[in-house]
Amino acid sequence: MEALLKSLSIIYKNKTAFVGFIILLSFVFMATIGPILVPLDTSAHTEEMFQPPSIRHILGADYAGRDIFAEIIHGSRSVLIVGVLAALISVSISVLIGIPSGFMGGLTDWILMRITDIFLTIPSLPLLVVLAAFIRIGNPLIMSLVLSLTSWPGLARAIRSQTLSLRERDFIEAAKVSGLSSMYIVFSELLPNMAPYIAISAIFAITQAVYAQVGLFFLGLAPFTSINWGVMLNFAVSQAGALYSSRSVSYLLSPIVCISLLQISSVLFVRALEEIFNPRLQK
Amino acid sequence: MKEILLDIKGLTVEYLSNSKIIKAVDNMDLAVYKEDVIGIVGESGCGKSTLAMSILNLIPSPGYIRDGLIIFDRGINILNLNEEELNRFRWEKISMVFQAAQNTLNPVVKINEQLNDIISAHPNINTSIRERVIELFKLVKLDPERVLNVYPHQLSGGMKQRVAIVMALILEPPLLILDEPTTALDVLTQKQILETLKELHKTKNISMILITHDLSIVAEIAERIAIMYAGKIVELASIDEIFYNSKHPYTKGLLKAAPSIVGDIESLVSIPGSPPDLSSLPKGCRFNDRCPFVKDICKETEQPLLTEVLPDHLVACHRWREING
Amino acid sequence: MDNNILMRIDNLNKDFSSRESILGKEIQIHAVSNLSFDIYEGEVLAIVGESGCGKTTLGKILVELLEPTRGDIYYRGKKLREMSKKEFRTYRREVQIVHQDPYAALNPVKTVYQTLSSVIIANGIARRSNEVREKIDELLTIVGLTPPGEFINKYPHQLSGGQRQRIVIARAIAPNPKLIVADEAVSMIDVSLRIGILNLLLKLKEELNIAYFFITHDFGVARFFAKNNRVGVMYLGKIVEFGSTEEVIRDPLHPYTKALLSAVPVPDPNLTRSRKLLPLKSLDIPNPANIPSGCKFSDRCPYSMDRCYRERPELIQVDKNRLVSCFLHIKGCL
């Protein structure tokens, strides 16, 4: 509890990180409670087509007269859930492969890295296209798995590098000599020192997963089961002619701005994370 | 009476830490004469490196020079020079060999190019550089053939340090500052560099400020020594006076605490306590929590001022008379 | 001093391969070269040498952080390679290390309590938390950090350098070791505090019968710590001189030892200014690719003779407890 309060105060003290934190919190709010508070009327109202932003439609209306603001809010849920899930799976796999690989070296390292390399060389987009033809990507869990499949290798390599450099440090050597088991050293000495790196990677992995998802929907590779940011982008171009006319500007920009805000707020928030994890940096 | 080359008056350097103001150097006065070799000796947290950096106005933030004058050759206040004047001043009038100077060489540029860079940055100096370079290389026992046309990583630590010394002297400045020039060097190279500096001083009459934590090193080449503790000078005297007739308890403590290959090892004893925490210094004399001669006066009255107790021998201690009999 | 041999080093070799440049030749660096010596219970064996001589590599091999390329280490008479699990666990407990940099040797995100308790529990010294706490208090008191309560919850960055090194020492003695490898244990400590740390180590030697393998580049520190004990001088992977500390310093036999002793500055201006560096032919250690094929010191030694360039001298006993590897001291050579 005390640690939580201390973390919060650190975030508060760093103004830019605080801004990032608030924005991220808003997104969480948007995805969890938002859809309950703001109802989405999915029926078409042709009389409201392409309405510019007004009091009734804060962000305007889309090509079928539906409220864009409500669509953004409802659309955030699946995007963020899949994003978080994909990031969790991806980071877990990377840690389970990267740390033992870096710490134990030798044959283990060689085998794990060759496996990683194989996955690294598979081009993600064609793989996703092929998978989309065979698997029901509509299911969020499946979608998360598929997305993490292509993102874990890069992270695993990065974590392995971190492990390699930490392994040579005197305090790890001292831990070995004082009789601590390898398992203990990896989890209790090494991992806490990598926590900031892993946490930060996790935050960025979420953003990456959101990008990837939106990309999939935009390219029409995933089924449109419900409205979400990627679907909105797709419709903005295909149905509303966003590339040719200015009438659907807000329809195009709304999801883009949201994704950008997500990215920016992650970057800002991450600054505070570093300080929370490292007692040395705490002023 | 020797002429003063560098006159530091009332220098105070502070930095902000944890919203507290820390005085790394506190109201310091120090004069360096022409052809002087002065050693500044102290341990962690005493402010000697800060002092060195402030002479050339090189204090990085969050530190800043709060007060003081640094007068060069009785005319120029270094702290008042603007950027352009400073760039000319540095290396022409005062140059510096930094701690671990081997790390200040540009790793992707060959040695001769780095030397050329210095020369072209100071176009108003026009003497035969090439001869001087060869002469300096000979002085530091470096083979120009071997060293000029290579990258820094192809040289050993000792060789890089000697290159850094050559680079500092190439424009023949009258004052050279060396900050821990021989740390991280092995003992043979260290001795050679110290002998080289002695040679330099003799032949070129360069003044030197040598900053170190090791009394044995200043014993080799210094003529005067200033002992620093917690941002202040506590004793300032000639080398013989410091080693054979010290007055301040800290100086005595340092001399009794240094293990060496000569002298009585039975009587060696550490100074109790830890190096001072500049953010929470004791009231009164800053050394009072570690001093074996501490009495009430040391804790209650103001910090002792640096006063001349013998000709050219200054001490900052309330009880110097009683302690020294 | 006991006559029991605690550790025996037999023909130890450690090679590293390295390249001069990306496309350059691969060269073998003989970091440790055919070393053989014994460490006795409760003694101090100091090794003096400069950077690149292999002393740190040797230290790491003794605590099994590195594997030797060739050669054997015997602990209490048993070869390390052939030990049973139980014997190895004993070795692991009884041989500990103290590093040079106290800051790097402590986990920055762990408190003093966490660091010490993990070692105490892992070695079965205590298990219940009140016993662990008692043991920690005891250790902190032994190393001079009192009152212990003041230090238990501190992180390394909240302690001074000297205090950190004392924690490192506390961790090293927690498993009740019989041999501590100290690699430049006081080099990063302020000079005014070194004697305090060294005296602490000597006190532990007396009270707990701990032997030290003391690595340093500073002859002055070696003279103090290895008083009435032995010192070895290392150069490019070999021990070139061995003997009692006082004798080696008073009357060095090997030219490299002479050079080192002539170069060490002393805190006495009259004395230090009258000492001249032994005139060496070259100031720098040779490139790893250019190590002389005869005596490794022949390219720098002012006394080198023909034989020195052709043959490599062995470490030979020239007097009671005195060994040197130099042709100048082998009868029939001069």
C-alpha cells in the first residue's frame, strides 16, 4: 500500500508523466465504463449523414448518421482489451525465453535463439493474411495470440541482451559465489533489476498491438464483428470517401488521434515508471 | 616574492540536490604563483574536482558558481569571459588534463587529426607546431611513428594519458591543471608521468595544479600543498611543512592512515567516521565529528578561518596551538 | 600459522582468444600461465601485479566463476572437478569473494536486510525470521556497523563507500568461510579509511581463522595486509617472484619486482624524490600478439641476456621460502 502511494506521488511530481498517466487512465475509463455511460445507436439515420461536430454529435456523425463520439468509446473496448492481452502474452513469452537464454548461455541459448530467429524472419503481414483465412480472428483471444506471435521475438532478443549485460555485474557474481541457486538469482536478483525495462516494454507492446490490430482491420483482414477504431478507419476510407472529400474528416481523424494520444501518453508515463522502479533515481 | 599567476578569491560553487543547496566549494581563496606546482589533496566530497572545473568555468548543471573571482595574471577575470573569449582562453592560457583522460579522446578520430583540431581551433597561435609536437612526444616517451597515425583504442591506457598531456601542452599554456592524472594507470607508467611532469616544470617553467587523493603522488612533484575537506581548505603550506610539520588534525590523520612500503606500519590508523555528507554538515568545524582532538569550542563556534600560523603556513583549526604543543 | 593446505593450485592455465580487428588474426591470450602454489589455512597470500597480469582472472578461477583451460584446483585435498555435490556445496560455502567496487557488488534494488538474509537462508545458517534477524545483527556488529537497526533497511545508494564495503564483507563472512578471495578490496575506498577495512579483515582472520587470497596492485597495502605472510608478484600470467612479504620488499630479486618497488611513490618527499625508476627498455606492456617467446619480461628488462630471449625461466626455489623465475638468479648463468 505504501509502495503504491509512493508511486503515485512520484507520478504526480513529474508533470509530463502525470499528464501521460491521466490520459492513459482516461482510456482505461473509456474502455471499461465508457460504453455503459454513452449508448451507441447502431441504426442508420440518413438525415444526419456527415454532420460536422455539433452539440448533439460532439465529433460529428459518420456516413450512416451514427454518432462518432459514441463509436470511439465503444470502439476502444475491444481494441484495448486485445492490445493488453497481446502485450501480456508477448512479454511473458519473451521473458520466459530471453532471460534463461541470456543467463545460462551455451546450448540453451543457442537453441532458444534459433527458435527466436525463425519467428523473427517470418514476415508478419503475409502470416496474418494466411492465418486470417484459416482462423477465426474475430475472437479476441485468438487475435491476441496471433498478434503476439509476431511481436515476441524482437522483445525476447532485447531482454536477452539486458540479461547478458546484467549477468556480468559484480553483484550477480557475488550472488553465485555466496551459494544462491541459479533459479533464485534469475528471479530474485536479476528480474527486479530488469523490471523497469520489462514494464516499459510492456507498455509499448500494448501500443504496438493496437497499431497492428487497427492495421488488420483497415486492410480488411479481420472480420468486422463490432465497431472499433480500425473498422472506423476502414469505413472512413471505403464508405465515406475520406481520401477524396473533406466531409468525413472527423470520422478519419478521430481514431487516428486516439491512437496517437495512446502512444504519446505511454511515452510520457514511462518516465515516471523508471523512477518508481529504481530507488536510486528517487530524489 | 613570487608573482601570482592565478588568484582565486571567495569562490563558492553550489548545486541543488533534493531541494537542498549543497556547497561543493565554500568561499575559497587560493593563489597559484608563476612556476608553482601546487597539489590539492582531499578525499571524496571535498570539492577538489569541482574547484578544478570552476577554474575554466566548466561546471556542469545542476552546479553553478555562486560567487567569487578567478583572476588570471592579475588582469582577466575568467568568470567574466564570454563564450568566444573563453574558447580562446582555454588551452592557450590554461589547459586541463581530466580524470581518466584516456576517455576524453575521440574514439573515431586518429591522434594526429585530434591534435590538428586543437591547433586549427586557435588560429592566432602560429608557432612551428610540428616541432613542438615531436618535442612533446619525446618528453612523454611516446614514439610519434607509433602513435600519430592510429586510433585511440590501439593505444594502452598509459599511452592515451600521455597523449592527453601532449594535447594539453601543445599551445604552451602557462598553467596546466591535472585532475587525478594517474588514477587507473599502473605504477610504472604513473612514476614515468610524474617524472615527465617534473621535467616539464623544470624545462618549460609551466605552473601546475595537481589534484589528487593520494598524498604520495604530490610528494613526488608538488612544491606547495592545499589540503581540502568538505569544500574548504584546511591547511596550506610548503611540501616540507605539510609532510614533516603538519598542524591540522585532518592532515595528520591522512599521513598516519596511508599504508606504504616505507615507514612504520604498526602505527597506521584510519580516520574514524565517514567522508562528510555535504547535505548535512556538523555545526561549527566540519571535521568535528571525526577529529581526535575535538573539544566544545569546535562544535559551538563558527568554522575556523584559514590563518597564517607560521610564514607561508596556513591552518584552519581552533585548537592548532594546543594540539601542536 | 597452520600447516594444513586449504587449497592447492596445480599447473593452472587460462586462455582467452581474441582478435586484433574484425578481419585480423585470432590470437590466444594466456591470462594465467602454468601456475602452481598452495594456500594454507589461516594465512594471507598477497598477489601484487598491475592491470593485465591476470590476477583478477586467477581470483575468479579460485572461486569457480571461471573454468580453467588446463590444470586443477584442489580444495581440502579433493579436485574441484571431481567433487561430489555435497563436497562442492562445502567448497561453495567456505570460499567467498570480496569485490573491488562496493557499489557494483551490491544489488541496487535490495536492502541490506534482503541482501544478507538471502545468503543466510541459502546456506542454512538460519531459517526462522527471528534467527535470521539475530544473525544479521551479529554480522553488522562484527563489521562495525552499529547500531545494526540503523542499517538494516538501507539501500546501497544510501550508504557511504566504506559502509558498503563493510556490508560486502558481512555477506562474505555470513556462510562461515575458510578462504576469502579479496580482489582489490580497498582500491576504491578513500585512503583514510583503508586501514580500518584492512584491520577488520585481519581481525576476522584471527577470530574466525579465515585465509585470504589478497589481490592488489598496491605494494604498500600488500605490505600492511600480508605482514609476516607471503606475497607473490605476477606479470603477464606468471608468478615471477614469491616469498615472505618483508623479504621481497627489502630485497627484491626479479627485475620486475625491483621496477615496481622503485616506482611506488611514498608519502615522504625527501625519500620519494631521491628514488629513480628502474630504467626499463619499454614503458608499456607488450601487445598480446607480441609477447616475447623467451622470458616474458625480456623486452623490457634492463638486464636481459641472450638466454632470456631464447628460453623461458621456471619459478625456482633459490632460498628458504623464496622463489623467483629469472636467469639472473639461477646458478651457472652469471
